[in-house]
Amino acid sequence: MSEFIIAIHVLVFLSHDMKSRSSEELSENLCTNPVRIRKVMAKCKKSGLVITKAGVNGGYTLARQGRDINLKEIYEAVGLQIIESKWHSGDIESDCLIASGMTSYIDELFSNLNKVKLYCEEDIMKKYAVVYASKTGNTKKVAEALVKAAPDQFDMFDAADKPDLSAYELVAFGYGVDKGGPYAQCRDYMATISNKAVVLFQTLGAEGMGEHAMACAANGGMCLGKGNHILGFYSCQGAIDPKLIEAMRKMPAGPHSATPENEKRWAAAASHPDAQDLEKATAFMQHMISVYENYFKKMMAR
């Protein structure tokens, strides 16, 4: 347990100013031996929580922002066993099956209890879910950007896996647009999402916030099950599948054929979603979380 405490203290200390700190500096702050610090930090480094730098100004630095590190990662890094016992009943040399077998049974029991505790803690930590249906990868990129709004609070799923969302408070569902709405392959699953606070997001070849995008978002909302509350939606342009573009170029004259205007739009879409689109997606989700926590939950509690 002490290694877990040391790891938490060091990581919090390092996240304070993101400076490199030696084991001696850290031991002074923790009031413990530098050797113990180095032992624990070796495990944290192996797990990707910290990086080391040699030299006069060297030491330990966080591998990423402290807000992006959760207790589960630290738990796994130090190999912590919350439920354990240094004493065992019985005697493995005994002729009695119970006395000789109890040690291995208790060890296995405690191992399983630790796994159950770890999974339960992980489930408790996750309040929100992001689910995406993506053929070209565009919508998945946006889903990953949404998760960045609160990494320790989100689970992310592919809609093709049909995840059970019953335990989540807020669900963000995203899809690529096809024929004016969500992909046909994900509509049946969308209909199973009910009685949730929902945020929708979509990618499409047309302008992200144009008239067509608004109509597609409305169609997406109608694909959901009953009793949902849609808090908002995010829409951005996404690169069109090259195979689809080739197919449209062979079409006879019409709204989707290779007109100069459509060719220009297809070319413009090719660079999306770009870094700016993804930054906006993260900011959007942060706002949606604020709306959910500060207004929606209070309204529903009345």
C-alpha cells in the first residue's frame, strides 16, 4: 500500500508545475528515502506515467498532463493488491486436504477479489460514454476528440459492438452521414438508446453546419429510442471515401454527379476533420458536460 501512496504523492507533486525533479527532491517532499522513490518511479516509468532525464537538471517528469492520469493506472503501475494477507491458515505439508489446500484457495480468492474491486472502481469512475459508427475513420477521430474533454470520465465504444449503455448518465453518439442521416447499419442500435441525456455528433461531406447538415442531424435524432433528452449536436465536414467519389463521377447528371461545384466540395472535404475541427469538438463536449452537470441534472431533480 505504501508504494501506491508514494506514487500518488509524487505524481501530484510533479503535476503541480510540470518540472523535472530528482529523487532527492521528491524524497524531501515525501519525507522518505530516495531509494524508495526510485523503486516506485521505476514502475511508473515502465507504465508510461513518467519519463526520466539524465544530467545535472535531470530527474522525473510526468509523461502527460496530471489530469489525464487516473487512479486505475497508478494502481496497475505499482502492482497494488488492495486485498491481501501475509498470514495463511493451515499447513501445506498436512495430510488433511483442508489444512493443506487452504493456502492456495485463499490466494486465488484474494486475487479474484482484487480483480473485481479494480473493475468496479473503473466502472464507478466512468460516467459518460462516447459511441461512434465510422466507415472512413472520420467519426472515430471526432469521438476521440470528445473523450479528451474528460478522459477519466469517458468510455468509448464502436457502435458495431452494440455496447450496453444502461450504466452511463450521458451518451454521445456519432455517425457518418449517408443518404441524409446516420448509416443504415447503426440505426437499429440507435433505436435501443432510450431515456438518456444524449449528445449527437456527425461527419459528412457537405459543409459541417450548413442547411443539409442541420437536416441530417434532425434525422439522426429521430433514429433514437424513446425518452431521450438531446442536449446538443456537433457536426463537421469529413473526407469522402475515394471509392464513393469515383462512383459519383460515373453518375448521370444530377445532384450527386461530378459537377464543378461538387468537385470543389469533395476536394475541400478531403482535409477534414482537421486539427481545428477536433479542437472545436473537444471544447463542444466540455460545454455539454457543463450543461449536463450544472443545469440538466438539477432540472431533472426538481
